[in-house]
Amino acid sequence: MQLRRDIHDIRRRIAVIAVAAAAAFILLRLMIPPVIGVADNGDFGRVMSVAGIAPLNPHESYEDRYFAYAHTRYAYGDYKAGGYVSTHVLLVALSGWISRLLNPQFYDIRFLGACYAALFLVALALAVRYAPAVSSRRATAALASLTALAIVFVFGDEAYIAYFQSFFGEPFALVGMLAAAAAALALASAERPSGGLLALFACASFAVATAKIQYAPLGIVFAWLAWRLAGLRPDRSWRRKAAASACVLLAGTFAMVAAAPDRLVYTNLYQSVFYGVLKDSPDVAGDMRELGIPEKYAVLAGTNYFQKGTPISQKDPTLRREVLDKLGHEEVALFYVKHPGRFVDKMKKAAQAGASIRPYYLGNFEKSANRGAGAISERFSAWSEWKHSRMPHSLGWFAGCYAVYYAGLAAWWLLSRSRRARLAAETLAVVAAAGAFAFVVPLIGDGEADLAKHLFMFNVCFDMMVVSAFVGVCYGFFRWMEFRKG
């Protein structure tokens, strides 16, 4: 009993130290000039208008506002109801209210960065506090410390952290994914799982599923995990809470899909058809006949929705009536089911972009930093740059990693007699499944458009797999050392 208490206490102490060190490490990079962020690619406006934020300089040139430079200061604007549906707008609005209270002159995006940093630190604290325990206090402390270092090294990378100071939905999904996995693992490890941890898991999972329309299917795997969490306690109240969490996650998933504005649906559908199925098609005419698309639209094959100078405008009402109103993403998915080789070709292209965490065409610095247009911050980016430059970028590589990872989880699950240990393995399996969803869904939902950015959640899940595998290997090493000592 005394050893158990010592292990409990040492992990708590390591968690406090890790959070304090990570807070200093992250916040200094976000708050102290040169401030980093991610430049606007044209998506910020729909989030800003809903959250009551506006450009500081409405007459700023196109070259300065988009792609090349990040911005720290914005003006306060009116709250405008729009067609953009995402829960991450709530966090942006919250940061705006805090900024209005503390800085009435202008909105400072560092308030948003601080909000994301705080949520990241919550996930870190949980992951370290409930890191696997070894039978000795010293080994447990070492394993908890290595867990903290691995999380901060990977997810404290500049490619991830820069997103905190942007209006993209990616950082919202990132901290949600980390918090959901950490809460589920904490529930599996706790002597008596608490309602607070279950609520955190449900809220974080809901945040991921409703951050972007592309992430909505992830709510299904999280709902399954919530249902599995019901077995952690025998009381009826707990089971009802777990079942309610699963129902909320499923409802959020379907509501997100149903609430997608028509404009966004048509944009994504155009991309999936003309910049997906028909892009690089060996038989454009045959594919169009199979999809029921009139032959005259063959000139649009390989074009994206935002491309200028196309022979037929993407917003042509006739195109919408004759093609986009008649097709849906279900037909695109069915096409790939009938032609699996074509989908494998698309996945190979996705794999080429699947190791890039950051969008390299978007700058990280303000113009006043004098780093040049489109400059990228590389101060603490060892992990992201290694992935981008050195790690294999092939479908075979990723498939092999998934096979090895799932084989390890399957062996763990089969050899474990504890329900809690099996639930921890299932949690990590859900993380990997979410990554697989995030790899496939963009191809069906948006074609090959901006794959590096759309595969952000795949990168998050893959990196979580890497961190968990590292911690598992360290745990096995410490157990082996204890076995040798008898």
C-alpha cells in the first residue's frame, strides 16, 4: 500500500514539473517577439466574422493579408451569423471576450494561443499523471518523465505550436484529440473512474468531431469507445453517463454533417469529382458516363473549385443543376468501391503529403519581423522536419506501421486479463482508427485539394501512435530490468 501511494505521488509531482516546464517552453515561444502564427489562406474570414473579429487594416493589400505573413493584431467587429459550422468558433469567441476585457484597443491573437496552450497542458498533465506505473518508484518516475519529454518533443514542435495562433480549426482538433485520449487512458488507469474525467473525454471527443466537417466521422469511433467505458464501473449511474456520452457524440457527428452549408457541400463535391475522381483519370469520358456527368464538362477534369480561368465557371448554375445537384459524396465513395485500384492510387498521393505537419506555403512571421514573405519558423522543429525530409512518404510505409502497431495492441489485449489494460489498448486502437479515417475521408470529401493541410489529423494520430509506442517500449524495458533483478 505504501509503494502504491509513493508511485501515485511521484507521478503527480512529475506531472506538475512537466506542466510548469512545458508552459514556459511553449508560452515564451508564443508570446515573445518574433511572434509566430500561421498566415491566412482565405479561410479566416468565415471564423472571424462569427467570433466578432475583423481585419485591423481593411485596406491591406492581398499580398500582405494572405499566405505570406501571420498577423497578431486584429480589430473588433460585429458578430455576424454565417454558414460556417464549427465548435472551435466558441473558443475563438472566448479569446475575443478575454481580449476585449484586457485590451479594448485591439484583438491580440496571443489570447487565443494562450487558450490552446492551457488545453494542451491539461492533456499533458493527465498523460503524465496516469503514465504506466512500474513496480519501483524510481522506474515509475523515469517512465513518467520520458512520457512528458516525448509528448513535448513531438507536439510542442513549432509546426504544431504555430497553429495555436491562427483561426484554423486544426489546433482545436489537436488539443481535443490529445485530451480525449489522455482522459480515456486516465479512466482506464484510475482506481475509481470519475465523472469529471468521463465528462472531459466526452467534451474533448465532441470538440474533435465538430471542429471541421472532415472530422465528423471520428465521432463514431469515439462513441464506440464511450460505450466501452461503461464497463469500468458496475453502478447504473455510471453506465447511464457513458451511454449518454456515446449518444451525444453520435448526435454531434450527424448534426455536423446535416448542418454543413450548401456552399461548402458543393465546393467539396466539385473538388471530389473534378479534382479527385477525374484528376489524372486514365479514362475521363468513361468515368463521367459512370457518374452521369454530361460530356461537355470534361474540360473541367483536373481543375479545383478556386482555380481561375476555367472554360466553365465553377459557380455556373447550369453546372450545379446538371452535376452537383445530382451527385453526392456517396456516389464518389461507391465509385472508389467499384474501382479499388483507383482509390489506392489516390492514397499513394495522400501518403506523399501525409508526413508534412505544417502547410509550407503559409508563412509563420509577421511582416514587421523582417523575415521575408512566406518565411517558416524552424527553431524547435526537429520532429516535423525529420518527418518531412527523412521519414518515408509511401503508402507501404504507413500501412506497415499500422500493421505493426495493431499487431502489438492485439497481443497486449489478448495477453491481458485486466479489463482496464484491455480498455487502454482499445483506446490506442481508436486513436489509430481515427488516423485511418482522417487519411481516407479527405480523398472522398475533397479530392486532392490541399492534401498536406487536410491530412493534419492523420499526422496528429500517427504521432500519437509513435509516442505511445515509445512509452510502451520504455515500459517493457523497465519491466525487463526489474525481471533481471528478480
